[in-house]
Amino acid sequence: MSGRIYLSSPDVGEAEEAALVRAIRSGWVAPLGPEVDAFEDELAQLSGREHAVALSSGTAALHLGLLTLGVGPGDLVLTASMTFAATANAITYTGAQPVFVDSDESGNLNPDLLEHALADLAAQGRRVAALVPVDLLGKVADHARIGELADRHGVPVLSDAAESLGATRDGRSSGAFGRAAAVSFNGNKIITTSGGGALLTDDEALATRVRHLATQARQPVVHYEHTEVGYNYRLSNLLAALGRAQLARLDEMIARRREHRRRYAELFADVPGVTIFGEPSQDESTGTRDNVWLTSVLVDPGVAPFTAEQLRLALAEHDIEARPLWKPMHLQPVFAGAPSCVDGTSERLFRTGVSLPSGSALTDAQVERVHEVLTNFLAGARASV
């Protein structure tokens, strides 16, 4: 069997094709239109929010969310160190300085370290303009504790829910936390609009402001009038149609990813020093459910008969993509010297974590190929001990 197997390829088919054809035939090919309006309504309903603003990317949602919360040059914004660079990049777009806070064992922002960082900055008299927690790999952060700390210090929360659409915590959608939340529809996410994202909020004024900035901040007059700098950040009508078809399939795609995780858990169950990262993925008693965007394993080098890198390379030899967990932002050269509050947890997770093929588009044959390679690798590793 040949052909590269990816971590999380787009899962599109006849429903998505029909949606795009519908949008094209409607004549609404230019940036906005009825598909955008409907997509926003459906996103808001799914997320338990009053408003959704469809945008060109999750990064755009973070950028405009921060601007609308009043973040600007010289401000400090606290965020998770273990995240994709887009989170930190969006902060720097505003001229603000990111302050990185380490993870707890779930990989999400550690509330204890967050409390310490907020108290320390307050004691220094430094202004924290916003807080951006991140739902790592689809597991919702501890927003109850984070929100309590943010309220105590008078800091607004913009939740980075880019990876967690369809997940819940304490019975609430991942997009329902904070003054606003940003979600992503990049090609590797749970659902995709090819590229795209959205900002979710209950604040009508905030949503209106984001729409204004996202359409070049054009004033409502006949001629082109601009009193401030705007951005070309709106999602197109065609891509919104694609997103609507994907939203209708969200539950089935999460179920498929959940089945991948179940099989990985069985495969590694008897391997010493290897655990499924982020488990448990659901707790029905509390209404908490991971969307299982990526299944990752942690490999304890002192116990397991192999290292995380050896596992990754074994898959790579067979053209199967596997990837370390996010390299923490406080270790990234571009953010060298940025203030941080870390205890080494995210560094350890980065060293020991490997994400495995998890996409709902994986065929049965591809799944069997991955498991065959892993089974052979595990047998060889055990034999060498």
C-alpha cells in the first residue's frame, strides 16, 4: 500500500460538493451572502452564543477579538505557552506583549500558575489587557477557575477554542466561554471551510465592531469612507456553504475520531510507560467531552522500551505522519525574552508527546496500515529489551 497518511486531512464528500454547487448557482460568489448568514446562525446555535462572525481564519478572530477588547501597544496579554504560534502572533499584531503561562497535566493553561502570574504583575503595577486560554487538542480548559481569576483582576477573557469545536465542559460548548471565543476551520480541524474561522460572543456591540473591522472598516455611506484602519478578514459565501455541510456532519466526524482513539488505547494498553494524552476524553456525569481532534501518546523515556522520537520515526519510515506536541511558545526563537511563568510541564509534554493519525477521513485500509506498522514496531521494541 502506498500514499502518505496524514494526521488530520479534510473530510469532504458529496454533501460538501452539493453545498458548493448550490452556492455557485445562487450567484452569491462574492465575499458575503446568504450562506454566510446561515452559517453564522448555525455556529451561534451550536455554541450557545447570541452572535457568530464568520472570518477568514481563527487567527483573524483572535486578532479582531483582542482589538475589540481594547488591547493595544504596550499592553500585556497572558496566554498558554503550549499552543500553536497563531495565538501568540495575534497578540503581537495588536502591539501587545504576550506573557506565557505553563500547562497543567492536561496540556491546558495551569490555573495555579495563572493566579501567580496575575498577582505578580498586579504587584508590579503592570496592566494586563486580556487573557487568552487555549483548548489544547480539543480538550476544553478549566474556564470556571480561569474566569474566576480573570474577574478578580478585572481582565477580559478571549478563549482560543480553535481546536475544540464540538467539545464541551460542564455542559457548555467550548465556544461559550469568555467575553468571546475564536474557532478555526483550517484544513486540518474537526470541520473545515478550506481556510476560515469565526468569533463567537453574546455581546452584540462586540460582534458589530468585529464585522466592521473585518470589512475594511468601511463607513455606511455611498462612497468609500474610512476613519480607521480595517482588515479584509471576512469569510466568503462559497466557503460558508462548505462549512454548513461540514457542521451537519460534525457529530459523525467526532465519533470517527473517538473510535480511532479507542483503538489506539487498546494497542498501547499493555506498553509500559505509554499513556494516551488527555484522557479521560469524556465524563458524562459532568457534561464534559473532548472533541478528540488529535490522539496523542506520552512516552516516558525512563519506562517505555522506546522514545517518542523513535516512535515518530518508525511511522515516518512508512510515510505516515506523526508529530510532536506543540513546541512551547517560551522556547520559540521569535519570542525569546518574552515574560513567562513556567514550571517545565509543557517542555516535558513536548519532549514526550507524539500525535498520531486521527482524522475522520482516514479510510479503513489506512487505519489498518497505521496499526500494522505500530504493532510491528511495538513487537520489535519489546524484543530488544
